[in-house]
Amino acid sequence: MNHWTFEDTDQIGLNYVAQIQLQSNQPLVYDAFLTNNKTGNAILVDETSHNTVGALMIL
């Protein structure tokens, strides 16, 4: 059985699951993941190294 607990932190470890808030400098078009899983997810890419640094499911 899974039990979710939430902790405030400044860092997220490798393969951790977190609930976050993002702010963008441009409007984003998206749907909730449960409504449309194609437009309800995203990846985060480091703009200097171009490495993937995270994956998102939008609630």
C-alpha cells in the first residue's frame, strides 16, 4: 500500500516525485493529464546543457 507524505524542501532528488509550481514568461497551452494525456504532460530541459531534467504531469 502506498502512503503519500509531503515535505517542504529546496531540492528534489533523482527519481523523486514532487508537487511543484512553475512560472513561465510566455502563456502555455495545456490540458489536465486526466483529460488529455497528450497535452497534459511535458518535459523540462536545461537550456544550457539541453539535458532533460524533469517530466511533468499537469493536474
